[in-house]
Amino acid sequence: MPHIVVEYSANLEGHLDPDTLVAAVHRAALDHGLAPLDGLRTRAARRDHVRVADGDPRFGFVAVWARVGPGRSAEARASFVERLVDAVDELCAPFVEDLPVMISGEVTELDPAFRVNRNHVRPRLGRS
């Protein structure tokens, strides 16, 4: 755990590479220390049908959601999501003057009573 989902508006493509976005957010999660490597999953989804603010086609968005297992302090969760948003903000910095972007992040804690997890990756980490 955690699961991280990054949604971004389609108008950012050409400015923001999805693979680079996923790699940056994934790295930020690992660097923070809240997320263990053997449980971290990061993915991105382009959103084609969006309207941001007044509908100006130059306006874009990136939204980051992280779902984490229980037991982390409120401070740890807050600094974690802040770091993820910082990573996105760094990637968007080169183009936000011409293509303004709304960036948001949220972290939620999962209820273990309603979660099933079968991790077949964990035993293979570190093998060649």
C-alpha cells in the first residue's frame, strides 16, 4: 500500500508525458518513506471530457489520489500528499504560464475489514 491514481486533463499531453508523471509521483512516494516499495502502485488516467473553471481550453488539471492502509499519523499522511503534489507541480512548472493547471491531492485511509490484497510481487522483489 498505497495505491496512487493520477488523473490529468487531455490538453496537458504534449507538455506532460504520462510515463514521466507516473515515475515522478512514484519516486516522490518512495522518497517520502510512507510507502513501502513492495506495496506501491502508481497509475495515471487521461481525462478527455473535462471543463476547468470557465471552460478556457488552456486550463488544465492534475488530481492525485492516494489510498493508504491504516496506522499512519495525520501528519505523515498530510506530508505524504503534499510531497506528491510538489512532484506534479515541479513537472508542470515549465508550462504553467501558458497552460495554467489546477493541481490537487488527497489521501484517504482504507478500512482493512473491506479490503482483500494478494501480493505476488512482494516475494519476487530483489530477484534477478
